Amino acid sequence: MSDRPDHYITKDGSSTLYSNTFNQYYHNPNGSVSESKHVFFDVSGVSDAIAQNSSFNIFEMGFGTGLNFLLLLDYYLTHKCDSKVNFHSVEAFPITVEVANDFNFASFSKFRELDHVLKNIFSDLKKGMNIIRPLKEADITLHLFIGKFKDLNTEDIHVDFFFHDAFSPEVNQELWTPETFETLVSMANKEAMLTTYCAASKARAAMAVTGWKLAKTRGALGKREMTVASMAEEKLFGLKRVNEQRLIKRLENGDFDR
Ligand SMILES: C[S@@+](CC[C@H](N)C(=O)[O-])C[C@H]1O[C@@H](n2cnc3c(N)ncnc32)[C@H](O)[C@@H]1O
């Protein structure tokens, strides 16, 4: 079987890929654009931060198709934002520009200057760190590390919003371990927020044991739950809290190893 992912159209009409390596879709087949907007922009508070013209730093786990980065550019241009945004991301298995050529994501935006952004990014990536400022009119810098997350030097990365967008814990275990979440803690600013589509107890336990405070809310497109985490408890105000101590106990009892 080819390692090249297959292109699909999700139910909201937007592209996604199916990975033949991880045997999983890159996004929710019910709608990739709708899911990304809900999980990473609306629930996280990134769309509010852009509307308020704040400067901030994002870290994304898994650049994949680049959809989240493209949506960030779209929100920024829509709100005529002029603040500084750094978007850090990591990708161990980058797609080729031929695969990216099939995406229709830009047609979900009214800004024609976004049409070639992903093609340009994917046509010129090297191993290690790639620093790209795709649009003159937007003070957004992409810091894209091509390699495994464990090999990224995180020392100088200070994050306000984490987009945890790895494949699921069953197939992409290394990105959902306590060691991974401990590294994210070391990168987090005081009021950092982390959102993920994932609601698995094992993933939540790995976050809880490393000091993340947890809450849950409605997931995208009919999914019952997603997870919201923060280093600052007050940032979870108004959300349904998850019992971190219970999860830590279950982790210590080995409940998730069976
Ligand atoms: C669900 S997809 C990401 C979706 C992406 N955010 C998007 O909008 O298209 C998960 C991504 O994580 C990458 N990945 C898996 N394991 C990794 C690792 N150890 N280090 C870095 N990237 C990894 C995969 O290659 C894949 O592109």
C-alpha cells in the first residue's frame, strides 16, 4: 500500500486526507473546516483573541494538511487584525505539493491571496526548522519543524494556545503520553489554553498527571465531547470540569494499560 494519503471530500464540502500509514482520516469526515473552526478557533478563544487584535503564539501538534494555519490567516484577514502571531507546528511525515494541489480549503475563504499559500509552503520544505511569512499583509510567521516532536528544541517556544491535533491515541500513542504533555507544560505561558477534538480518558489522564486542569465541552459536528485544558484553572470558568484526581488514580492503577 502507498504511503501517499488519499484525498476525500468531507460532508461540509471541504477536503481531508486519509492516512494509509495511521489508517485514519486527518479530520472528522463530517467536515474538516467546520471541525477545525469549532475546536481550535472558537472553543480555544483564538477567534476572540484575533477579534481583539491581541498578539499571541500558537503551537500545533501535527501540521498535516496545513488547514489550521490557513484558517488562521483567514480569521486574521477577516478581522483586519494587525497584531503579531507566531504559529509553531511540527510534522514528521510532510505531504508532497502534489497532494496539497488537490485541496479546496482556499475556496472556503473570500481572500484570493490564500489560494496559493499551502502550495507554496509544501513546495519548499526542508528537514528541520522552516520559517515562513506567507503574506506581506499579515504579521503571521509560520515556524514549521519537519521532524518528530521529540526532536524539536522547545526551549524558546512560549505558547498561549496549543492545538493538539495528532491522530488518535490508539494509533499515534507517542503524542499523547505524560512525557509529551510535560514538554507542553514547559512551553506554556501562564494562561495557556489547550484544545483537542479527543475525549479519551487515557489522553486526559496523561494531561492531568502533568498538571493540566481539564474541562470538557460539546465536540464538533455532533461529537458528544472534546477536551479543553489550561494551566490556569480560571480559564476553564463556565465549562464542565473533569475530575483530574480520579484520572490520575486510574493512570497509577494501570487501568489504561489493560
Ligand atoms: C490528524 S493529523 C493533523 C491534522 C492537521 N492539523 C491538519 O489540519 O491537517 C496528525 C499529523 O501528525 C503527524 N505526526 C504523527 N506523529 C508525529 C510525530 N511523532 N511528530 C510530528 N508529527 C507527527 C502526522 O503525520 C499527521 O500529519
